Amino acid sequence: MTAPSAVLYDIDSRIPNLALMKLSAHYKRRGYRVLLSRDCSYIKSDRHAASAILSTGKAARKIAALRNIYGADIDIGGSGVSLEKRLDPKVESCFPDYGLYRHRAYAVGYLTRGCGAIVEERQRRSCPPAAAPRRDAVPRPFPICSRSGRFPMHDVASIS
């Protein structure tokens, strides 16, 4: 008997998607084989999930393609889809599976949230207003990686 499988679609992340890494850890803990895909094509699997960080036309087209392929058999979330939808608390509490993105030497977290572009730059690039202030209005503490004791951070605003 083969193990069940889960496919996780990364719609638009430039850096590892924290939610997808937590979903990967959750599924692997339950004996699933997990595959990460950035392509919106059919992959036979027992579970399908996707995450979009930004609400852009390109992300919307990818989401529509996945919904066309899987219908109701795919769970799609992320701040690019809904600011209200959250991971299940059992998934949220999982230590992220950094191996999903082949990263093993650091932890992904948030030093700052939202778009780092100034208003004029946002207008020039036609960026929508950052969703992070609406989603994460109250600052929350974040843990230091207990396994490595390291505290390297990516400033998401500086690389967006």
C-alpha cells in the first residue's frame, strides 16, 4: 500500500511560503508524501492546497486555473485570497518543514509586515495597498528557532 500524497501549490512567493511549510509538516506528520509545485497543472494526489500571498491578476489567473482543474477538491488560501481565512490551529502550531523549499540553515519569520514601497513608488508600480496592516494589525511575538538557536530573518518588505 502506498502512502497518501499531498500537493502544495505556491502561487506567487519569492521566498518560502510559511503556510505551505506548516501544511507540509502537518501532512508529513500524518504519513503523507508531499510535493511542492509552482505550476498550475494537474497532479494526481489525495490532497491539494494552494497559497497566494498577493492579490494580483497573475495570481488570480493561477487560482482560477487550479479551481478549474480541481473544483472543490483544492483548498486555496493566503492573504491574496482572503484576509479572514486562517490555518487550522493544529496546522498553525506545526514547526515549518523547511525541507519543502530545500532550506535548512535558517528560519523564515516576519521582522516587518507589508509593502516597503513608499506611496509614490506604489502608485508608479500600480501596487495595491498592502494587506498586512488589515490582516495583522496587532504585533505578535515570534519564537526563536529552538533547534538551531539561530535568529536570521528576512525583512519581507525589503524584498517585495
